[in-house]
Amino acid sequence: KLMKLSFLRQQKEFDKAFEIYDTLPKNELSSTQKYELVLLHMDNNDCNNAIDIGEELFSILEEDISTPMSLISEFAFNLAACFNHKADVKYNIIIDFLSKPKEEQSNEGINRMINSCEIIKEFYSSAKDYFRLSLDYDENPNQTTKDYKKKMRNMIRKIDSTIIPTLTNMKIN
């Protein structure tokens, strides 16, 4: 079933893959099956469930000395990508809000966006941490992962130095 689930995921037949997953006994899933499920959720653009399953699984894999370092590195990169995606989606909502005409912006909306900035920073921070872990476990770290980690730091700084002040200055007295 796991091989079929993996094949269906690669073929982007997510509904069929989830049908197979639903037949598996949830309390008996192996780490490999859980990892396949994380990948299935990621490929289905469902980072929320991928992260929910993945964070706990990452700790299990990290503690298991039989897990290859390359797999842990890949898994950390995938979790980082999910957190980055979640942050980017929320960040784009703020950018869209900033481009609205003033009459469509209220203090309530501005406050929601400022609160959202804190959540975005947490997502970028988690992404940065998982990119760092990916580098730590990668025997041959690549520049792309280093660049992503740097991008996460820069996005956090940008939110603190530009986005939040811009939103704060927009408040109507």
C-alpha cells in the first residue's frame, strides 16, 4: 500500500492516495509511512497537516540513530519549505492590504495585519531553524539552503523594520 501511495502521490493523484492512506491503521503507521504522508500533504499544498505530522516525526527520526543524515536533512528542508510557504501566503495578504485605497483600511484591519506580522515572523523563524537543521545534517551543504536561511532572516528584519512601522503609521487617529 505504501508503494502504491507513493506512486499515486508522484502521479499527482492525491484523492486516490488519500483513499489508500485512510485504509492504513493510524496508530500503527511506521516512520516511513508517516513521512510519505507528510510528502503527500506537501504535494497537495496542505502545509498545515504536513507540519502537524512532520514536526513530531522529525524529532522521532532525529533521535533514531538508524535514520540516515541525508533523510533528516531532506526532511528538515521540506518542513522549512512548508513554514516558508505559510509565511509567504500571510505576507502577501499584508502586501495586498497595503495596496488597498485608504478608505478600505481601518484601524481594526491595520491591527489585524500587525498581529499577523507576529505570526509571519514565527513562521519565518521556524523555517530558518529548519533550514539550519537541514544544513547541520547535510554532509555536503549546498548554497541554496544557505540562501533560503538568509532570506528568512531578511524577511523577519523587513517585517520589523518596514512592514510593522508602515502599518503603525497608517493608523487613523
